[in-house]
Amino acid sequence: MKKVAIIGATTWGSTLGQMLAKKGVEVALWARTEVEAKTLRGTIANTQPPAEFSILTSLEQVLQSAATVIYAVPAQRLRQNVRSTARFLDNSVILVSAAKGLEAESGKRMSEVIAEEVPFAVAQRICALSGPNLSKEINSGLPAVSVVACNNLDIAKQVRELLSCPGFSVYVSDDIVGVELCGALKNVIAIGAGILDGLGLGNNAKAAFITLGWSEVVRLGVALGAKASTFYGIAGLGDLIATGSSPLSRNYHVGYELARGKSLSEVRTSMKQVAEGVDTAIAAYRLVGKLRLTAPIIDLIYGVLFESLPPAEVAKRFTNGITPDALL
């Protein structure tokens, strides 16, 4: 198999790299510094990484002869990272976003960011990877399923063949808008789910909260050009269930800790990894306003994150009813 380059020494980037290398794919992963590279090498040493997996600090070396490039970086840093790689790419390379977020300032999806920063790239060769993929479970050998989306299904199928391995099944979709929005916006709803659990409101309330919130996400997604059916598949409902209920979810963790009395800055400082839903909430809130949609759940989550709305107020407003007729 042809070489794969992974941009980003994140947990997900490392997980994908090890999965590919174990099936015999040559993998080169880019780390920003030698310290970061050394740390990652030490982390994966215990898992007996295959010889095909190299961790380098030279972008040119990582991207040399790569047929597929996977960007496994936080959403808010994607543009900067893609811009750095552009000079080493040509229009034959398949570009895959593994980031789950929307750019806070522009509200753009990751594939849109890639297309802007690599203008010579063929749009039909830009893909998005998303699904219920908690890295810790996958690293432990537990089974998982994901979705790769592309406007060109033939390219999506190539990426599926590349990534599929025992215990990790990959489906394909031509709704890249929907798949990316699912992966990004479920993080926002997961923060809300964490808030309700942190407040101890029980599973009944949380189930209703998630359902109402997801109905807002579906309407927003359709307004942005996605297929409604995508939101009820693996990339949508599947990812929502995992992210909105697992303590392994960084976004759920943020909501839970906020409800327990910590400030957003305290929670973010204490985390080693990025909770994408925080910045994506900004983009979601602005898109809702721009499209003149009704989204009280998204408004509440944004209020807690950025307008000093006490988490207890979420419980009060939610349990007193949030215009349910307008939501369903």
C-alpha cells in the first residue's frame, strides 16, 4: 500500500497511525517539535509499534511520496496546519480531515478550510472521517465503526479500503456536509449532556435534552445543505450516543465540570486535550442567528460557555419547558 502521512501528534492521529501500520501501510506522522516526537515515541513504544510507523518533525519528509494525508489536529488549528503543508502537496493526493469541529470565526467546515488553503486540490479528493471513535477504547482493542465522506464515492471507497481493519469498520457517504456537521455539532450537545449529569438531573431529563438538542442540529444541518438521514446514522446518532454519554468524552467532561462549579478557563487548563465543542458552540450559535433558526438548547449551552449563565439556570429553563412545539 502507498504511504500515508498524518499531520498531528494527537491521540487520534497516533491511534490512526498505529492502526494503519499494523496492517502494513507505511505511515509517517508529523510532530511539531522533537520533544513532542520523543514523547509520542515513548508513549507508543509499549504497544510494540510496527517498523512502518515513523514520527518525524520535518514536514517535507513526512509528506514526501504520500498518497494520502490525514489531518488529525484540533479544528481551530487546521487552517494553519494545512497552510504549512500546501507547498509539499499536488493535486493527486487524497486529503482527509479527521478533525471534528467548525472554525469558530468563519463557521466553516474542515473540508472547506482545506479547499481554501490548498486551492489546487481537487475537491473530489477531499474527505472527512467521523464517527463514534473514542481513541482510548480503540487503543484497548475494542471494536469501533466510522464513516468516510467525500463528494466522490470512489475516493471515499479508496479511503475505506485504506482504513478498514479487524475491529475497525468504515462506511462511506457522499454527504460530506452532513457527516462533518454531525461530528462537529454533537460535541456541543455533549457539553449539555455533561451539564445535566453534573447537576444530577437523571437519565430521563438528559434523554429529553439530547433529543431536543439534536432536533435543532438536524434543522441547522438541513439548512446548510446536509441530508437529514445522515444525522440518524453512524456519523450522527451513533457519535452522539458515544460522546453524550461517555466519561471518556472530552466535551461531556467540560459540561460535567462546569456543572460542578468550575469555570471554563479552569476546565480547559486542566485538560491535556482539546474539547472541540467549546469553539464549535461559537460557530453554531452564529450560524443559528444568521439563518434565523430557533435553537434554544444551543443558545443555553452557548450562554453557559460564554455569557456566564449558571448551569443551574439550564436546568431551570429546560425543566420548565423550552417551547417544545417549536422544536419537534
